[in-house]
Amino acid sequence: MTVKIFIATHKKYRMPDDEIYIPLHVGAEGKTDANGNPLDLGFIKDNTGDNISYLNPGFCELTGLYWAWKNAKADYIGLAHYRRHFSAKIKPSDDMFESVLTGEQINKFIPEIKVFVPAKRKYYIETLYSHYAHTHYSNQLDEAEKILIEMYPEFWLSYRRIRKRYYGYMFNMMIMQYDLFNEYCEWLFPILFELNKRVDARGLSDYQARFYGRVSEIMFNVWLDYMVEIGRIKKSEIMELNYIHMEKTNWMKKGSAFLEAKFLKKKYEGSF
């Protein structure tokens, strides 16, 4: 079976050399080099074919997800990031790229496994909703809930369950059987496009204006919960994979920002 995992990137970066990986330049629309020419990273650009590249400042890697949905075909399609990858190893190698999931490794689990997700991210003292409310702006998620009720009311109970969880499958990373991948994108993007009409992002910092990608992280959990609830996907057909960061995380800075957000109401203004 064919597997294509698109790697969202906005800059030149080392990429896995396995044939299942396809680097995708996200946010390519309007980007130029020092000479004023269209920026060319040597990767496929997300402003080709059917695309929403112009929305990248707010949608982030989702413009890559959309591009893959509209322009790619494979038995399984997935999304990863240039600095964050799936891994079949519990402990990464010294060279992190040697630990990135390979085609040989994932093919051992398909077609029995229909959906691959990154290992749960646990918040412990925060629910998915409270963490979002503390670090970003809750009205964005509240408006997404209203849209969900209008468009897909059958999903609302799943949303209420998910918002109370202390963990989630995050980062907009997944690898799915094509029919499920297609169903998910058909469900997700109408919500986000409507959210784009209703929420005023003016006055937000560049970092906070990227909230569509953060809302979609939670929405992916909602969609998956509902699919399991109705039996469209069995729990046994979902597999968690480790994920690895290709660069070091500043845990001191991240931890401090988390506490300041929770107790001092200071919003996140950058990655860690």
C-alpha cells in the first residue's frame, strides 16, 4: 500500500530520506527571496493546484493539510512537521533522523490500523478547554463550538467530552487511510472557513492570530471520538506513535509560560 506523509515546512531544513515523506512548502503564496523572486525551497509549494496558501498566517500547517487533501492520492496520507516527526522508537537515536518512522515500519501495521496519531499530550492540571482558555482566547473555541452545533449537531456530545479531557492528540499530526482522511478534511475545513468569517483577528499578535491551527487540534479529537462512538473507526484500528522533536525544547521557559498563563492570565506569545 502507498503511504504519503507530507512534511509542512516554511524554510529549508533537513528532511527524512524515506520515500514516504514529501516536504511541502506551506505559506508559499507571496513569499520572495532577497532578489524579489518567488521563494524556492526546492520543495512542492502549497500555492499550486487547489490551495488555500494565502490563509497560512492564520491556518499554519493546515494549508499543507488542505493541499494534501485536494492534490494528493495514496492509500494512506499523513501530516508531520519539519521539526516534529512520528517515530517507532521509544528512545530516539543520537541522530534524531535515524529515529523517524520509516515506510517499512508503518507497513507492518497496515491495513489493520486505519489511523495513526501522536502519543497523547497530557496536561495533568488542565483540561483541553482550560489550557486553551489560559494560553489563548476562549472565544475562538466557543465560536467553533457554535459552528459545530449548527453544521454537525451530532458531534456536540463528543465536543463536550473532549473539552473536559486532560489529554489530546495534538499538533495536527496524523496518518490515515485515505477514505477517512478525506472524510475528516470534508468535515474540518467548513468549520474553519466559517470561523474565519466570524472571529475578528485584528489586534492579535502574529502568534495568537494562528488560532485556526490550535482550534483544529481539538476538533481532530472531537472528530475521532465521534467516529469511534458510531463505530466508523474501531479503537483497535487507532495506533499511537511516539513523536520526536528535532530541536531541543526549552522546558524551563515552557513551564514558566504555562504557570504564568494559568495563574497570571498571561497569554502565550511564542513557541518553546
